[in-house]
Amino acid sequence: MMKILVTGGAGFIGSNFVCQILREHPDWEVTNLDKLTYAGNLENLGDVEGNPGYYFVKGDIADREVVDKLLDQGFDVVVNFAAESHVDRSILDSSPFIRTNVQGTQALLEGARQHKVKLFLQVSTDEVYGSLGAPGKFTEESPLLPNSPYAASKAAADCLCRAYYHTYGLPVVITRCSNNYGPFQVGVRASSLGRDSGKPSSGIFKMSPGGSELRVGNMLSIMRGCTPKERVAGSV
Ligand SMILES: NC(=O)c1ccc[n+]([C@@H]2O[C@H](COP(=O)([O-])OP(=O)(O)OC[C@H]3O[C@@H](n4cnc5c(N)ncnc54)[C@H](O)[C@@H]3O)[C@@H](O)[C@H]2O)c1
């Protein structure tokens, strides 16, 4: 049995993750901590309603008291999806991005360190690498060159994750997928796909070519047995 704290599990990707993980592992326990901002929607989680292994807590990842109280329950894994995630909103006002994406990640990292979780999975974005020219590709060694307040806040969170790994030995994995699309996506994101990346999704959560199921399989394999040492992003 694995006990997982998922944050932002009422959002687009997090809700798909929660539903899939409980479908594939009915004996696991998933607690979903979500502030329910405009982007969170509990209706996304209809599939797990009434599931005895699923718990929902409304709360803010930047609130240390909430985080500590939850982590006291003893979790094996923390998966951090919670974020202010829309580039255009970050251009209008970056403050909530700093609070949730930076302070919130720090609060979770600190809690995870103190409570000795076995894996901290930080869901980041390829936008931390900045813009890609027509040819070319990003690798884990690419420098962090964020171009929007959103990307900068995610890059800052990645730096904190790296620091917690190197300073305290917290087992951290960072994923940096590109744009995702699929069920439960909030419209504004879908319509800004082209602008954000100029290319179709190629991240680990991408939809299968003609399919309707979000692939979170790679996240699951990370949780099932990766060596954090090999996975901590090397490019920060
Ligand atoms: N959507 C994409 O294409 C994409 C691409 C790359 C990376 N990502 C990353 O994946 C993660 C999930 O993205 P998404 O598109 O599902 O986001 P989303 O905006 O759909 O959902 C975010 C969720 O986090 C919750 N939340 C926001 N602030 C919170 C706080 N302070 N405390 C607790 N919960 C809070 C919201 O209520 C919502 O349920 C994010 O970290 C994002 O940066 C997304």
C-alpha cells in the first residue's frame, strides 16, 4: 500500500492523475490537497467519489500549518501539481504565482523533509527553458531561461527542489513536460496552446495520437521505482 499526497488534484492534470492512479492501484491511498482556485473543479474527480482510498482536503500548499498537519499522517510520496499555471495571468499579476509556485513548493519541500517522505515529485514545465528556435531541442542540460513570470516562478521552484536534494538529501524528482491537452482542461489553456509552445504536446502527459486518455504512466513508473538521484534535474 502506498500513501500519496497529491496537491492540485482538482486541476486538469492532477485530476486525471488521481483518477488513473486509483483505477490502477485500488489498494493505494490518495489525499488531494487543493485550494480550489478558479482552475480547480471537484467535478473532475467524479470517478473517485466514494472511493474509500480517496480523501479531499481544501487548503493552500503555502500554508505551513495545513501542510504539516497533513504530513503528520505519514505519506510515502508527495506529488506537487498545485500551481498558478496560466502564462497570461502571470503577466497581469505575478503575485499569486510567487506565493503558490515558489512559497507553496518551499512549504511542501520543508514539510516533506521534516516528515521524511520517500519521494517528492515536482511537476514542472519545459517553459523553464525559455523559447526554442525553429530547429533544436531542450535537454536536461539546457540552461534555465524563463521568459514569463509563470516560467520564472516554476524555475525558482525547481531550484528549491534541487537545493533540497543537494542540501538535505530529500529524494526529489522534477518532471518538465511540455503542453498537455485532454479531458478536464480549462478552455483558456487549450486556446493558448499554439502561442505557448508553437508545437503540439510532446510531454509525458500528452494524449495518445487519436486517443482520449491522458497518459500519466510515466509519472506512475517514476513513483514505482525510480532512483531520485538519477532523476533530479541536472540543469538547474
Ligand atoms: N497544463 C499543461 O499543459 C502543463 C504543462 C507543463 C507543466 N504543467 C504543470 O503541471 C501542473 C498542473 O497543471 P494543470 O494544467 O493541471 O494546472 P491547473 O491550473 O488546471 O490546476 C492547478 C490546480 O492547483 C490548485 N491550486 C492552485 N493554487 C493552489 C494552492 N496555493 N494550494 C493548493 N492548490 C492550489 C488549483 O485549484 C487547481 O486545482 C502545474 O504545476 C503546471 O505548472 C502543466
